Amino acid sequence: MTADDLVEMLDRVITAGAVVHGDVIISLAGVDLIRLDLRALLVAMDTLELE
């Protein structure tokens, strides 16, 4: 995969839009201490319609 291929792939994803979702849990001895629920919206500004 070349750098040009990566740029083309990212351009397609951002033009169409994508939602990235993930969870991070930090635990000690089986006890959850910290939980993070992460979400990000990746979209080009001209694709995003603000109301």
C-alpha cells in the first residue's frame, strides 16, 4: 500500500462519513476502575449538514 492509496482511501471514508466507536476499560484485580466510551464522527465539512 502506497501513501497515495492511503490518501485515496481516507478521502473516500471522509467523503461518505464514518462513525468510530470504542470502549476502554481499566481494571485491577478484576475490578473496573475506569471506563471510557469513545465515539467519533469523521465527515467532510461540505458533507455535514448543519441545522
